[in-house]
Amino acid sequence: MKDCILKVEHLKKYFPITGGVFQKVVGQVKAVDDVSFEVKQGETLGLVGESGCGKSTTGRTLLRLLEKTAGQVTFDGKDIYKLNKNEIRKLRTDMQIIFQDPYSSLNPRMTVGEIVGESLLDHKLCSKSDLKDKVSETLKICGLAPYHIKRYPHEFSGGQRQRIGIARSLILNPKFIVADEPVSALDVSIQAQIINLLTDLQEKRGFSYLFISHDLSVVQHISHRIGVMYLGSLVELAEKNELFKNPLHPYTKALLSAAPVPDPTFKRNRIILKGDIPSPANPPSGCKFHTRCPYAKEQCSTEVPQYKDVGGGHFVSCHLT
Ligand code: SF4
């Protein structure tokens, strides 16, 4: 069994809601609420769920781009919330992020060479004389030509910009990358190219991904295991094929029933969820899904279901299991 590179335990991230003349704290948005999972070396863990369910906040909190409210994040044996500023700086070389928007995540005033090479100089990992070669090599690996080094982001298409973003994350040779909706701003044909590139790079370099997306088919393509989030909590997590063959949580079943299938003759019983997602500032009591769940019973509105392994690393939180 592969070693665990990242362990997240009972992670919480709440954002204060302020109001009144004195801007007092009057409530909290529970963006991430008691989330636990592990990522193994060389593994891709997909995180899926509707917009606003806390996927991106989870990714950013475990990288310490946002500070946690509670919980523990252990990366490569170190509790990252116990590291000082210098240690966190060092950690940045091992933990990287690919952002969703290839347009706004690149500084329009910097050349591609400056964008991709900036972190190498910042961390003093390369001399100025070697920088050009190192950047050109990384651009090549990401499917860009060395002559692109002098160009600016506006001269590139969306797919090429995302390749620049990937090159920027890769140049430090990280062990772990949070890919936060890396293809959702791209055309479908370009999405496939970027997903294949991410998979190839992982095979060559052996790093791990936390791959965040609202699109189940994209997550299915790239992930080894998949976690499903609803309203700030993980409701189910399992190995990819197990999750698709044997979904246990009613929310996962509803998501799967809505996913497109590449067979026009296949008829699937679509589960339509009633109502909207409740506000994370005021989540429902008991099971957070009970206001929309077709199988909800009395116990569901009062008792929080335990998130437990029901066998073979298949985790679920539902009173029915
Ligand atoms: Fe539905 Fe109850 Fe299970 Fe929640 S605990 S998913 S409400 S059956």
C-alpha cells in the first residue's frame, strides 16, 4: 500500500458574518465543517460537489492559503499549522496549486518566462543564468514552445494559458498539487488535452493531486478515489469504480443519476432533488441533506450521521447504511 502524503483530520473553516453599526460578529458561514481524508503518494483524489459546497475552501485551507478554524493537516509527516513562516515558505515548494481561471491567475504585465520562473528565483533554487533553460524545459514538458518564453499571457488561448499555470506549479517539482477546477473555464476539446497532460505529468513525476471539480465526468476520468461534498461536509468517499458501481449516499446517487452517459440507448432513472442548497450560514440540523433527501426519516433531522468506513475504504455518512 502506498504511503500517505497528506492527512486532513476534522478540518473546519468558518468565515465570520458581521453586522450592525459596530460590525460585530453575528454568525458564521461554515464553509468547511469537519472534513477528514487522506491522499496517498502518486494518487489523485477527486473532490466533487455543487458550487459553494466548500471544495475550493478545503483545498486552500489545507495549503494554508486560508487559515483553519479547527482541525489538523499533516503533510509529509509535519503538522503544517505548527510550522513557522520560514518553514511554510519551504513547504510551498512541495505543495502547489493550479487555479481555475487561466485568465485572471496570470499577471498580464509579466512575460511567460517571468511568470513560470518567478518562484525558482524567489526560493533561490536556480541561478539567473540557468533560469531560461529550466523554464524552457518546463514549458516543453507542458506542451509549450521555448520561444513562448518572451510572450505575454494575452497572446495565448485559454488552453495555453492553463498550460502556463501548470508549468508555474510544476517548476518547483512539488510532491502535491491542488488542482482547483483546472478545466472548467475551458472548451470541452481543450479540457481533454489538459486532463491528459495532468495525468501524463503525474505518471512521469509521481506527485499527488487533490482534483477539485463540480463535473463528475471529469473527476471520474482523472481520479483514483473520489470524495463527495455537500454543504461543507464530506458525505461519501470511495475508490472510483466502487463509487460509480455502488453509491451509498442519496446525494451521490442523485449526482450520478444526472451525469451524462456516452450511450444514447441507455435510460437512467434521474433523481431530481427538491429545493435549493441551504445556506452554509444556517445549515439544517441533523443530517445536512435531510431537507432534500428522498429517503429522509425522523431521525435524520435530529441526529448527525456518523462518517464511517463501511468496508474496503468506502466511507459514508448516512443513517441508512
Ligand atoms: Fe437522507 Fe437521512 Fe441518509 Fe441524510 S441520513 S442522507 S437525510 S437518509
